[in-house]
Amino acid sequence: MEISIQEYYQQGRPLPLIDVRSPGEFAQGHIPGAVNIPLFDNEERARVGTVYKQQSREKAIALGYELVAPKLRWYVEEAAKVAQGGPLVVHCWRGGMRSQSFAQHLRDNGFKQVQTITGGYKAYRTLVLDTFTRDWSLHILGGYTGSGKTHVIERLMELGHQAVDLEGLAHHKGSAFGAIGQTPQPSSEQFNNDLFEQWRHFDIRKPVWLEDESCNIGKVNIAIPLFQRMRAAPVFFLDVPREVRAVLLAREYAFKDVAPLKAAVARISKRLGGLVTQQCMDLLDARDFYEVALLTLHYYDKTYRRGLSMRDAAKVTVLPAKTTDSLENTELLLKEAAKADFAV
């Protein structure tokens, strides 16, 4: 039995999902919550593909059967752990032979309810990207580096507003210093999958709050349809004094090991200039994080102003803020958004 990816999500609670693609395919991007039980490992998949291209489809299928035969029992055992006695959904790349064969093998071994996703992971990816092309009402939270924007986004989420911490999903804070203290970044594909997992619960009649970002956050790229909508959306700009922002940054980047901070300064040394770069290095040796923040903010503020100038000035609302306190700034943000006659 087949179901569409839309039908899969229309269930009150999505059923356990098995992804039978290779580990490499799964690592590149997968449906959040899916469990990988690969029909072929990476090397086996490559071998089958080579035979398919260089010899024939029939010989590739024969090789495939030869490779899976020793693992038939393992497939059943692993699937049983996922199913826990209940129904299962299986998918591969395009809903073809891999998922169909795997599902039939489970049925032949006592699994009573096994469905496959029509179009497989490819259909899922189409759904992800199509979702971001819809006519969402986006509200963009802007502000210079160190304004505490992420904390405001988190506060909006706590208050029940539709908001997403893009930098949290990307495992990166969006600057030369952004990877410090973070876990490895996901692929761009997986980032957008994880974003969709939150987004699919949103009501299109209500606004979605996002932090102002460039098209990439570290090495992760925001889906083009979404980024285009972000650039056209209204911006609420928290204008916090540089000295106040430097205090926040000094607190958040006061790491015992300053080597990663020095490496980050070195990456932007051409923009800082030789003198400022050396000053930052000396200040890091002295653990004077506040002064380092002040020096680097001159560069980051200039860069952000340049980006902001490219937006429609009529869609930018400046919010003078005296603090980086997330509660106070969230209240200010929602008050000003209401004044701007946007639904919040």
C-alpha cells in the first residue's frame, strides 16, 4: 500500500518511518524522525549503480539480490525495533524498487501494516521547498551583532508566537565567530528539512518571526524561495548601543581557550586592518573580551548597515533599545509590530 507524503503528515501522529537509502544518502539529508535501515551500504550502492550503467538493469538487480540475501534476517530484526508491534512506513529515494522490496519482505515476515511513500524522499523534498514558496507573512527581527536577537526569538517561541531560531538549526551564529562552541553544522539540505519540521505546524494566517540572516549561515544555505521572501519582508530593527552589545558578547564568548577566538579574528583580519587585528590578539591574551568585542563591532556594524541599506526603507522599523534584556525587547518588539498594523 502506498501513501503520499502529504497523507503521511495528515495523520495525527506520523507513523514510525524507515529510510532504506544508503548511509551516505541519509547523512546528506533525511526526513526528521526517520530511522535508517539501509538496504545497501555506501559501497554496495555504488557497485549496483556501476553495474546498472555499464552493463544492464537486469544484472544490477541480480547483484542487488546477491548483496541483500545475507542481511534479510537483520532487516526484519531492525524493523521490528522501529515498529514496536505497530504499523510502519518505508521510503527510499523515489519510492521505487528499494522501498517496495523492503516493504514486501517485511509483509512476508509477519508485518501486517507496511506502507511506502509515493515518490519517496524526492517527493518529500518537493513538499519542503513548495512549502517555503507559499504566501507566508514573515516578520524579520534585525539588529546589529550582539543585540540579543536570538534570545528574543526564543522568547517569542516561549510566548506561543510562530518563530524559528535559524541559527540554532544551523549550529552557527552567523559570523566569523559563529561556529565557536557549536556542534558540526548539518548539510544545507538537512537544515531545510529540520526547518520544515517546525514550519509544517505553522498557521499560514499568522506571521512567522525570523532573525535577519544572509543567504548562508556559516556553510548552511537557506532555501532560495524562503530567503527571497525574507528579503522582501518587513524588518523590525533593534537599535542597541554598541557598548551594551559588547557586554553581551563578552559574556557569551568568554571562553577559557582563546585559540578559536584568535582564529576567528585572523579570518577577518583584512577587514579589521593590521593594527586592530594585533590589538585584538593582545586583548585576547589578556582575556579582555569586552574590548575585543568593541573593536570587532566596528566592522560588523558597518557590514550590517550596508546590508540594511539594500532593503526597502519603508519596510524597516527602527526600535531604539537600551538593553539586551530579551523580555524587555520582546515586549518592545510586539508593541511596535502592533503599531505598524501587522497582525501578531
